[in-house]
Amino acid sequence: MPLPQRAKLLSAWIATHPKTAANVRHFLYQHSWIVTGAKFGWWHGVDALHELIAVDLAARKRWGIGRKSEFVARTALAEVEARVK
């Protein structure tokens, strides 16, 4: 599955699931998968990270979490963009 699609699915998933410990773990696992894939240079990693940052904002609004994961995604985005240039 392409990383941007995984990020979009995570966004839809956040919108339909309540905050529970299991759901937070799922969110963090998927988040890490996308960030790691982008750092490894997987296809459309930059696009996925942009989408993931939007997911983090949605998680913060809906669940009250996401600030740290947003920082991780933004840091990875800067690294990936620097390599692409």
C-alpha cells in the first residue's frame, strides 16, 4: 500500500474511532510505519508526511493527542525534503 494511502486511511480511522489505549497504540504504530517508510525513501514519502501532519492535527482536535507525533512527522519531512533536493 502506498504511504499516502496509508496516511489517508489513518485519517479516516481517527475520525471514526474513540480514544482508547488500544486505538492510541494503533495510531502510533501506523504513524511510525509511515514516518519510517518515508525516511527509507519509499514512494511518495513527502506526500504521505504532509497527509500525516494533517492526521496529527485531527488527532489533536479529536483525541487531545498528536503534538509529539506531529513534531516527529515535521522533522522527518524536513529530512526527506532535504535529501530530495
